[in-house]
Amino acid sequence: MKNQPCHIEHMVQEQTNDDIRKNRLRLATSIDAVRWLAFQACAFRGHDESEDSKDQGNFLEMVKLLASYDEEVKAVVLGNAPQNATYTSPQIQKEILDLMASNVQKAIRNEIGDAKFCLIVDESRDESRKEQMALVVRFVDRDGFVRERFLDLIHVHDTYSATLKQELCSALSNHKLDVQSIRGQGYDGASNMRGEWNGLQAKFMEDCPYAYYVHCFAHQLQLTLVAASKEVTEVHNFFENLALVVNTVVSSSKRNDDLHANQVAEMEHLIELDDLETGSGANQVMTLQRPGDTRWSSHYNSVCSLLKLYNPTYLVLKDIATARGSGTSPSARAKAAGAVKLMMSFDFVFILHVMKELMGITDLLCKKLQLKSQDIVNAMDDVATTKKLIQKLRDHGWSSLISDVTLFCKKQGIVVPDLNAFYADFIRSRADNETTVEHHYRYDIFTVAVDQQLHELNCRFSEQATELLMLCASLDPKNSFSSLNIDDVCLLASKFYPADFSEQERANLRLQLQHYELAVPTNPKFQNLSSVANLCRRLVETGKANEYSLIDRLIRLVLTLPVSTATSERAFSAMKLVKTRLRNKMGDGFLRDCLIIYIEKEIAIEFTTETLIDDFAELKNRKVRLK
């Protein structure tokens, strides 16, 4: 009893603690490997994981790499690990991944708290042709920040609205989210989603009448671009010709190589003439972009890429058109010859520049609408600003446009017609059957294209000018709160959010607004605010959220309304990285876990390895002690 360190109980305890430390180190190595692979959207397993294999897969190779840098790790993993607790099996990998994904989902649920939220939903097929539905929740957190979190991925057997609703309700229930707390729905324009009678939004409105549906602004903008490009004959023909030019060049690897070679040669020539700036990251070799009706910004990117690669593209097409021998078919030479004639025509170049100017304005709006922090009031302001800029282009943009086109044509050796000459129009009937070339290009093409774009914007977004959004604008802090209207704010609360304000609170809201109107606009801390989202954060930062609690509550409800489905679209972009052609057999649960960790890595990275080990130990009884 006098020699306590040598006592049998003390020695057993030391041995047990040493075993626990080794077990935790072994598991920590596996957790770190799983986390890194999930963050990088990498595959876990290899084709051959036997000991003799030269490539045992990313997971085992990562464990071996970690062991090679740490002798202590090397002593407890792989061949040095006990056979009943190696922590490297595929089942253990999935358990660790599922644990991390579950922790992320719980963190998102805690982040939502008792706040109202919005559903942003979209569906798409994965690599194995399964229909997957992405569930994103939009809410305002305790600090006043607008959050859009990827919460779940759900495999659905069909896309009927009843099926989608049933699956969504089940998922919400699993995450302990109440359907009655939904205050917004954001979907694309598919009939099964936005249908007024049997669409998904209508079915949720039956259960929760305050779950207001907003058609994705980014989808609407893309629809305006596509519709405008099809309504104007010259523009419609231009995009068909643009697709011909681009496809003829990018459809072949050899032609792509020729395009890059011509581009490099042109850069070198311009650098010799000091006509091109040099620097880190400048003048990188690029390729032509294909336009697509369903890809946001693709039309604008295609126009810009061709403008930048105009001469290299022309040289490639010219080589194809004049090529002889078995390397090029007659049909390919004919297409290339037609494309060369198009590129050397003033009509093609003119509309190319018109679309660059016009779509450059709408592309900026498209990028703004995809921001997670975008709010409905600011989005409507951005749409209105875009309309004004297009109108400005129509009224004052002609002179600079025709100057740019003329300069470009001279640079490319394209014949510029005499703008004062008579233009023979074989389609449109004229009183005198005569008009000038300038009149044709300015009024028959430029003005008509701009007017059609404005018309489509007004038509597509007019449905959004509802009473709800008009009343929401009364909370806009721009221009020193010039839009603030107490009656409109009170009407917004009483008519659209009666379930969130009792009768007494609605009366108190007016009193708070009277104090708010006098105190906040003149407060130096609330000057130069650009959006309702900024206002919400400033109220929290200054402690005014507690003082004006009812106003803060209403602002949060307005911010909950969705703007676009960009976050769910990004989830499907991530899905293409995770579930590839070589990984097309991965299960739905494994795919969901990988996506949650990959997309919400800013949350996943907050969980320490030690915390994950403790959670892993509590999942079920383990064969070795971990704590």
C-alpha cells in the first residue's frame, strides 16, 4: 500500500487510459481522412483495396499518408491496429460521414431556432437517372443575417406535386420543423411547382395560407432573354448563326487546338505592338462558350467569348473552309464557309454588339439575383434599375454603339455600309419602299430589340408587383427611409401576417412605428443603408431590435421571402461533382451525407475531431473503449 504507483489497480488504469488514447488516435485519423475527402468531393474507396494493390483508394491512401508523417499515428493504424477496431472499413467510413452530416443538420436546425422559414426546392436527375429533390431553407438568424442552408436531399419516385409535398412534409417532420412556420416558397416555373390549383405551392398554401409563393427571379430573367431573342427575327437568326459559328469550332479537339494557337499568336503580335497589357493572370487562353436556353448567363458569355476571339475564330473557320483532302468532309467545309461569310457581314457584327450591350445590363442583374443575402425588396429595386438602364441605352446608346461597331469592323476588315445610302427592305413594306441604312439598323433592329427586352421584363415581372411586395417596399431604408409609410407597414402586418401578430401587437406596432419614424432615420448609425437586410443587421448590432421588437419581427418575415432558387441549383452542380459516372452506384443516404458536408463545409469544419469521437462512441456499444 505504501508504493501506490506500482499498485495493480493503478497499473490497470494506466493501461486502460493508454488503450483509450490509442483508440481515439486511430479513430481521429479515420475522421480526418473522411472529412478531407468529403470537403474535396473525392471518392473514398478504390477498385482494388487489397494489401498488394498499388492504389488502395483515396481513404486508405490518405490514412497511409497521415501515418507516414507521424510515428505515433503509424503505430496504431492499418496493420498495427487491432483487428476488431481498425476503423477503416467502408461501414465505418459511412458511419463517420453520416455522423458529420447529422451534426450539420442539427446545427442548421439550431440556427433556425423558432424563426419562420422559407422552402426553396428544386429537382433534378443524378448520374444514375434517379430523381433527386434538393431542400434549402431560407431564414434570418439571431444576428439578423439572411441564411440559405442546404438541409436535405430527397430521392423521389415521381415529380407529381402530391408526392413532392408528402416527401417534404416527412423531411420537415424529421428535422422538427413545423409546416405552420413556413412563410415563403421559392420554386422554378414548372407547372407541378407553381400551379395555382394542383401545384406544390398551392398544396402548401392549403395547410399554411401565409406560405407565399415567389417565382424564382433568376428563372424569370432567363425566360425574358429567351423570349426576347425569339420574338425579334434578326435577333433570333443571329443566335442561330452564333450557335453555328461556335459549334463548328468547338465540336472538334483539333479545331479547339487551332483556336488556341491562333489566340496565342494574336496575343504575341499585340504585345509586340504594345496594344495589349501584360501581367499576372492576364491574357489567358480561353475558348468559345455555347449559348443555352436553360443556362443562366450563357447567351451573354457566348457573345463576349466570340467578341474576344473573333479573329482567331475567323482564321479557324477559314482554314476549315479551304481545306482539301480526307481530313474534312464537304459538309463541314460548307458549314465553315457559311460561318466565314456570316462573320464578315456587318449585320452579324452589329447584332453581336447590340446583344453585348443589352445583355451586359441584364447579366449584372442575374448575378445579383443569385446572391444568398438578396432580399425581395432589393431585388425589385434591381429589376427597376435594370429597366431604367435599358431605357437609357435605347434613348442615348445609339451613337456610342455604332461607333464601336464601325471601329470593330475596320479592325477586322469588314465592309461598313454607307449609313446614308438607301436600304432595300424585301420584307417590311414602306410608304416609299425606301429607307436609309442607318434607319434600318437603328430602328428596325436596335430599337426593336431593346423594346422587346423591356416588354418581356415588364410582362415577366409585373406579376411580382403584387400588393405584398409593394407594401414590403415601405420598409426599405434607402434614401434616409423615404419610403417609410406607417399605414402600409401596419397593413402589411395585419393583412399578410395576421398569424404572427396578435390584435394587441398590431396596435402596439403602430406605436412603435411612430417612435421608429422619428428616431431611426436621423440616427447616424442608420445612415446610408442599402437594403432591408442591412437594416435588420444594424437593428441587432445597435440593440434596437429589442426596442422595436415588432418592427424587427416584420422585417425578418419580409427577408424570409425567397428571391431565386440559385442555392438549390448550386446543390445540383455539387451533385455532379460528387456522383460521377465512376461513382454512379452510390446510395441515396451516402450521396446526401456527402452533399451536406461538401455544401455546408463552413458548418462542418466547426466540429472538432474530439467532439466527433465522443459522438461516435455514443452511437452504439463499441468493441473497444473510446472514452
